Amino acid sequence: MLIKITKPSDAKTSEITPQSLFKDRRRFIKAAAATGAGLAVGPFLMAQEAEAGAKLLGIQKSKWQLPEKEWTPKEDVTEYNNFYEFGTSKESPERNAKKFKPKPWTVKVEGEVDKPGDYDFEDLVRPHQLEERVYRHRCVEAWSMVVPWVGIPLADVIKRMGPTSKAKYVAFETLFDPERMPFQTSSSLDWPYVEGLRMDEAMNPLTLLVTGLYGEELPNQNGAPIRLVTPWKYGFKGIKSIVKISFTEKQPSTTWNKMQPGEYGFYANVNPEVDHPRWSQAKERRIGDFLKSKTLMFNGYADEVASLYSGMDLAENF
Amino acid sequence: MFRTLLIHRLAKPAVHVLCLAPLVWLAWRGFSGDLGANPIEAINRFLGDWALRLLLIALAVTPLRGIFGLNELARFRRMLGLYAFAYVSLHLTNYIAVDQFFDWGEIWKDIVKRTFITVGMIAFILLIPLAVTSTKGMSKRLGGLRWQKLHQVVYGVGVLGVVHFYMMVKADVREPLIYAAILAFLLGWRVVKRFPRNGASRKREKKKSLPDGQVGAASL
């Protein structure tokens, strides 16, 4: 358990998460804090709340919004996720990524593209308008969140780079640096993490290159400084800490698919009718809820993306 | 010194406290909001981990007794086995009543379609007759040798438990492999005891164990 001494400069809980977002668990902490026994433990439980990152400026609201009361509390978004480069448990990325320095950062653009080269993070992102997009996030493990991401449409970046007519896919690669990402010394996955999208998926308006969440810079454990978010696909498609974007003619290989081809496909579209071999995908547990809820086709984004897959057998191309 | 501790009248209560400690810890974490963003999953993992650990601890009693000559350990074997069963039951109850919230359709689909859940369910079902016949009275009614035979099922349950854990892990199998190695040692020790390399040592073994009325496999 993390024990942190509260400094006066630390953000108060109420500054980070609106009171209305507090779910039962946190209400209980409050209740406990009010009782005698709670008096002793209350203060340091409060100190565990998420730290505030640097505010991002000039964010434009987008049409993708969900009611604020549905947003997953920031401390759950930042303290419960998968990022195997920093350990395999859900809590380890937050714990082990503290020292990671995401900047300076360079993204290499290469392959079938007019403007290949090494782009500094700022040069890659600054020409584009930051948007807030509140998306449902569905993990292949059958849990889900609602996250207010901040980012730029990948389509805008792709247009600027000018892919050639041969570019049929976009491939992404995570940083490989075991000194900065300590669990890359273990063999739990085949490093570096790689992902990919078909060009039309990459150009879809939903596809986002994310640089922040909750209006702040992306925390290290969530894939700082830049990651992919494709809300109609399972979370593992959302490759983190991207250092390379390649435009390719052939379908690129993807990490989980290489690892377990029978369990994780290239498309990885959220689909309640196609089960993972080891568990059902019909339902999901929204973090913070007690009861599971029904999983929606394409995670509820069918209107935007279903046409990309018309005529395809989605059980075959999972 | 250690022996006197093992037969001390407070030894059994102390083991009870130790076996209940994980539950107290879990309850504390629950009340203080320390189960993370997905408490139901955390509870399930916690109970499953401790079910497997207690099962391995129960299976370690006889080898430890043999290796260190600590016959006094035998008196803890039944309670350790029953605590393992209790944690397995809580693990299953949490899955049915909390995780799936009595969605029997989904639960049935899980049991028949997900191999790791099938394996876990078989392990649980196999433990039931062992728990039921764990009393002294039942042991007498069955007869020592038949009772011993029945309770050897626990070796299979150990294997199923480790396989259940191994199969549910997504990528990092190091932890289940540690459990597998411990189980392999505990079962391997029994195999070596049962089938000594030469007849002489086996005869000696028999002679030695005869006085307390235990023969060959029965003491394993």
C-alpha cells in the first residue's frame, strides 16, 4: 500500500473528482472517516487519491460526450489498468511508472509515406486541435470504464504525413527501453509491444491519438506521452507510449495476436456475440458498478464503424 | 523445543488464527476501500490464491513430518484441509453470488465452455466427499484403509487447482509455475516414498512404520 505524506500544495480530493462522482466505495470511506476508528486511517486513505498532472490548455469539446456522472473516477482510470511494460497486475503500472520521464519524446514516422522522419512530440501534436472525447473503454477482460480522453484525431496526423497509394495499414510500436520500462526484462510479452490498424480504421473519425485525460497530461501509467485509443475495439489495441508509426502495404503483426492467435485477433472489435475462448464477452463490469451490464456491439459505436466491416465474418475475423 | 510448541495446548488455536488471518485482512481491506477499482475481481483472486496456498500447506504436512521426523504435525492436517475447503467454497460463492450475481445461464455456460472453470468446478466437487468424511466418526465407519484411499483424491485436487490457476492467467505464468513446482515436490516426495529404488529400503520403511500401525501408502 502506498503511504503518502500530504503536502499543503497537493490537490484536494474535491478538486480532482466532483463530489457527485463518488461511488459507494468512497462514500463508505467518508462514513468510516467520520467514525472513531476512521479518524486514524481517514487522512492517509484520502492521501491516496490521484495526483493532479499538468493542465492541458486549449482543449475543444467534441461531439463525443457522455454525462459526467457516468465518468469513471480519475483515480480508477489511473490506478487500475494494464501496461505490462510496468508489471502485470492492474495496480503495478501506477506504482512502477512513477519515475518514467516521457519527455523529450520522438516519434519516428516511416514506410509508405511522403513525409517520413523523426518528429519531436511537440511537432507531431502542436499543429492539431486538442479535443476532449468521452469514450466508453472496454477491456478484453470484460471490465469497462468511461474515460474523458484528450487527444488529436489520428486522421489529421495521417493526412499531414501524406501516405502513398501503397499504404494499406498503419503500424505502431511502443518504446523499448528496459531501463525506463523495467518489466521489459521479463518475457511475459514479446517486446516491443506492436499494434496496427487497417488504413480505413486509422482514418475513422473516432480514432484518437491521446495525450491526456481528465483535462491533464497523460499520466505515465496510461501510456505517456502519446497513445492510441480506438473505442470500438478492445483496450489492448490502444498501444501506449508510441515511438514509431509506419505505413505498410501488408497487415502488420500485433503483440497479443502473436502471443495467443486463437484468443486475440488483429481486429479485436468489441463483439458480445463472439466470446473469448476462456470467458464470455456478452457482459462487462463497468468499474464502480456492482452488477454487470450488457456489452454493446462495437462498444456502442456501430453507427460510426459497422460499415468498415460489412460483408466480413466477424466470428472469423475477431 | 519446536516439538513442545507443536503439542502446546495453544498450538491449535494459533493455527486457527493464522488460517483466519487472510479473511480478516480481506475484510479490513474491504472496509478501508483498499480493494482497488475492481473489488469483486480482487476478492475473487484473493480467495482463490489462499484456497490454493492452504491446499498446498495441507499437502505439505506429511512430507514435512517425514523429512523432519515431526510426527506432531499430523494433528494439524485435517484442520488445514478443511480451511482449504472453506476458502475454495468462499471463492466459488463469491463467483456465483457476487461476480455473476446468480446468473445461472452464464454460470452454466462458463462451467461447460471455459476449461479453466470446468477444471475448478471438478476440483471443488472432488473436495466435497473429503470434507464430509473428515470427521473421526466417518473415518471409522469407512475403515482406515478405505478412508485413506478416498482421501488420496486430494492429490488430484491439488493438480486441478494449479491447472485452474495456470489456465486463467493471461500472459505472466511465473506465479502459477511456482505453485506447480511446490506441488510437484510435495507429490514427488510421496512417489519416491511409495516406490523406493531398492527393496531393502522399502522393507526398512515398512518395519519402521509398523509400530504406529501405518503401512506403506497409508502413511503418505
